[in-house]
Amino acid sequence: MKRILLVGLSLIFLSYQHCAQKADNIVARVGTEIITLEEFERDFGDSKLVSRLKASPMQARESHLEKMILKKLMALAARADSLDQDDIVQKELTEEKEKQLYLTAIQVDIYDKLVSEQEVKEYYQHLNEKRHVAQIFLKFNYLNNPKEVERVRKKAQRLLDKIKKGADFAELAKKYSQDKRTAPNGGDMGYIRWGTDRLSKHLQQIIFNLKPGEVSQPVETQIGFHIFKVTEEKIYYKPSYSEARFRIQRTLIDAHKRKEFEKIFASYYDSLKQVYGVKFNEENIYRFAEKMAASKEQHSKPDSLNRGRFYLITEEDKKLPLVTFEGGSITLGEFIPIITAKYPPYNLPVQEYVEGTKERLKDMLRIKLLAYHAYQRGLQNSPPIQRKLKRLKEDLLAKAFQGKKIFAEASKQGTNFIESKKIANQLMKEWIKKLHERYEVKIYYRVLKKAYSRL
């Protein structure tokens, strides 16, 4: 009996411990929704936030959390009014999902092969870090000369010995450094970000292994010796490795492997077009081009899809597929909003509209085809995509709520823009108060206090 009681107490204790751990991860509750510490830090990770607010770390956290809570409140209210079924919200979500799938396909099929995991991890080690650096530079008068190297090495060592004994680094830089750009300012090189092209990887590793106030040993390069001093470090919010991985890969490719990527991508994309049987519907493209060539400038309502020159396009026309592939198509109705503001001038020959249409279809097709390819491989369920879509949906719902509940009402009541804006601000305050009461907002300041503690 005693043993059963002990087991029961142990289970209760473990359950309590698990709940306590979960509670330690919650920054705020908004109705049935929660804002976790990870969510808050991810959203809060804007390096400019604190300087922009000119606030203490805790004030900055509270201010940002208020914005997150307000967005969540408006999203909840929008769902309650079924605004999540709104056509515009659904359309933008679909487009963003395609974009994320497109990027995921590129990452899995190309980036992962072009950039090694070791390169990414090395870059991640100092991601979002900066060092304020000063240097003393002593150059070689003669290159590839062992005696000259030894002479300059001894001179650099003598300067380092003086620094260790308390000599002022900046004054020595002004007097002895041979870098004309930095010497007048005491050797100040400004802030160095990890991954910069300004310095070699070897020099960056030396600098980023120094703590504020520390001075390096003399470092030999092809042109001379450098002595570095780190005067300050700045460490901004660092996302998890899985979240940062794609951005780091893209940065490394843009810096060192762009041409190689473009060559591989062209071959990869061509193979996908064959696999999924991409076909441009020449007849439908030509019919569209004929109507564009026949159109004249027309002015319709600002919210009309057929604004300007698209008045000859009927509802039936919009259903026509301009390009097809195994998993879908691009219809004329999908195509028109993309090119409304970018279409060529009036009175061109039909063939020029045909070529222009095909050229513009290529961008849409690239995203749609790769998105379909990623979907076929089940990549739509990856956590990064789901997180981005969830965040986007909240943004869209909050905007929909503001537009249909606040701005629409303010426009009815106001007689001009300035008056409508004042009414909208007042309505927003009233709604915030109502929503706070309806969804019983609770903030856990103890957890908020430890959020992004390196700020």
C-alpha cells in the first residue's frame, strides 16, 4: 500500500514538474491562445527594436508584447466573425504557401548540396554578432622577404609589450599604424559583422575569439602584421539553428557560389518541366493577346479587376488555362492581377503581346511548379513552413478585422480623411478594451523578464 502511495505521489510530482516547466515557457495567455517564450523571442528578435524605442530592456519587452497580444486579439475576433474565410485572406495564404514550398524545394534540392553543414554551423556560431574593432597595422616594405618579415614581427611585438604594460592602444595606433584610413582615428575599424567580405575568415576568427578589452597577438598576413583590439561586442537575438539555416545558406551562396547556383538551378528547373509535362496553351495565349491588342484605354471603378485595358476580358476568358502541368495550371484570371500595373503599352502587334505574356508567365510558373514538386514530396508539413503560415494568417486576420470593423465604420462616420482617422483611433481604443475583457488577457511578467536575456 505504501509503495502504491509513493508511486502515486511520484507521478503527481512529475506531472506538477511538467506543468511548471510548461508554465515557465508561457509569456501570455489570450483566451485559449498562448504566446510562448520561443514565439516572443522570435518576434522580438529585431536588432533595432530597443534603440528605436529608447527604452529599458523590460519596457521594450512589454511594449513588444502589447503589440503581439493586440494582433492575437484582433485575429481571434476576426475568426469569431468568420473573416478567416475571406477570399483575400485565403488567396494571400495560398500564395505564401506556394512561395514557402518553392523556397523549401530549392533548399532541399540545391542549397543542401552546394553548402556543407560545416560551413553553415561555422557561420551560425557568430550569427547576429558584431565586434567594434581597432587595429595597429605594420606593413612590409618588401614582400616575400624573410628578413623584412622578422623585422616587422619584432616591431609589432615591441608595441604589444607596451600595450600589455598599460600604453594606450589608440595613441600607439595614431603614432605607428600604417593604415592611413584608420590610424588618424586611433585604429578604429568600426563594427565588424561575422561573414563580412572586409576581412578574411582567418582574421574574423581571431577577432571574434577576443572579448571586449582584449588584444590579439601580432597576426601575419601577406602585406604585414596586424594587432587587433575588440572594444565592444553586440549580440542580437539569435534564432534557432533550424530557422536560421536557410538564410545562412542563401547568404553563403550569394557571396561565393551564385554562378554555380544559377547553372544548377537552370538544369534542375528544366528537368522538372519535363517530369511534370509543362505546356503553354498557345491558342489561349493568342486569344488573350488579340483582346489586349484590340483594347483601348478605359476607366472603370478603382476596385475592378478589369481596370484600364482589361475590359474586353470576360468571366469565361478568366477560366482559360494559359499554361498547364501535371499538378495544375495558371489561368487568365490568376494572371491578370499579377500584370495589371506592368503590362506593355497600347497598340502593339498581337505577337508582341504573345511574347510578353509568355515571359511574365515564366515567373509564376517557376513558383507554382516547384511548390507542386515540394508538395508531392510532403514538404508542406515542415515546421518552418507551418510557423510562417500561422504568423502570416494572424497578420492577415488582424488586418481584416481592422479594415472591416474599424476603418469601414470610421469611413461611414467621418466626413473627411482626418476626421475618419480620429474616429478610427477612438474605435480602436474601444475595441482593444472590449477584446481584453472578452479574452481575459494574462501576462506572466516573471517569464517575460527572462526573455532574450542577452539584450
